[in-house]
Amino acid sequence: MTAAAAAQRVLVTGGTKGIGRATALAFARAGARLLVSYGHDGEAAKALAAELEALGADFDTVQADLTTREGAETLARAVTGRFGEGGLDVLVNNLGVDGHTPFDALSDAEWRRVLDHNTTSVYLVTQSLLGALAEGASVVSIGASVALRGRPLGVHYTTSKAALVGFTRALAKELGPRGVRVNLVAPGVTETEPGAGLPPQLAAKLAGLTALGRLGRPEDVAGAVLYLAGASAAYVTGTTIEVDGGI
């Protein structure tokens, strides 16, 4: 991130764990002013706050259920209160959940849980924050590379992330006249914890399928987000960047 972008005003949703946490910390190290949202895990929020305080970051956290309109509006009020109307430079839609269920056993409740977190939240948050976006702002959502390939036992998850490709491309065209860029980062299997929480044999197998011979790290994804948020990506919009090690 350039020095001119160091004071960016940034919101990261679902920012207390995994990719969201790494992204929040990366922006903090670059000197951004931060607002980080979280859902229910207050302990994770406290742990992140301690890390940000140790960095001397300018930050705040807000709790909100972003799968609901009420939660999205709570977040919008927090953004306006912290950065002012039209004062948000970067929106990172990171909130998301995983799901592993055979299609013939997929329940309505599980379908809604995954779609609400991964897709509907992006719609609700982004729409609620349209007035808060500064001219030339950057919207970056976190998708998944499996959206472009499909994954067994994850039809609902794949669907929820694939929808973000179209969302990104279409919204980029609507917001382009304001100079607002909209992009998507699509990670592969990422080690949000050692082995990505996978059995060691499966983690090794997946790492072996990548061109680089390892699973992704949250910091790898955060680097792509910072690129899309910065001046170097000033002519990049409507695109999906895969961060999957060449799997």
C-alpha cells in the first residue's frame, strides 16, 4: 500500500478470525483506520483487539448479525459514526461460513444458513453502505476458487460463492460511474489453522495438487485484498482474482 493510501478508512466484516483477521492486521500495519465487525464470538474479538492495540492501530469493533437487514443497518450506522457520510474507502465483505453436506441430505435450513452468510450478507451490507462509500472507494468480497470448479458435498457452498462472481461483475458496472471499484478474491484451501483443520493426509493431498506445493495462508489472501484496495489496482474492477496456489 502506498503512503497516500495509508490513511484509508476500512471496514472488514467477519474480521476476527482466519482471512478476515489477517486482512484487518495487514491494513493496520499499513496505517489504515479500521472498523471490524463480528457476529457472536466475543473472545475472538477481544483477541484481535489486543493484537491491534499492540500495533498501535486506529480501530474499533462492532457486533452485528449481517445476515439480517437490521444487522446491516446497525453496521452502516457504526460506519457513518466512525468515518462520516461518504467516508468509507474500502469495504471488505469477508463474512462467510463453510458447509459439507451431500446434496440428497441438504436441508432447507442448511441451504439458508450458508446462502445467508456467504451471499445475502454481501448484498445487505453493500447495499446498506452505498451512501457511506467515498468517491473512488473499493469493494472487495471474499469468494472461493471452488465456485469456478464445483465441490462435491458442497453444492450450497459452491452456489453461494459462485453467486458472488456475478454480483461483482454486475455491481462494478453500476458503481463504475462513481469511480467505485468492485472485485472478488477467490481463495483456494487456506490454512486458517494448521492443516486448515483437515486430516493430515487430506491436507497433504490438497497441497500436492497445487503448483506451489502448499496450502494457502490467510496472509496470501490478505495481500490480494490490499492490492485491490490500493492505487495499483485503480483500473481493476469487476474481476475475480484466484489465490489458490495454482490448484
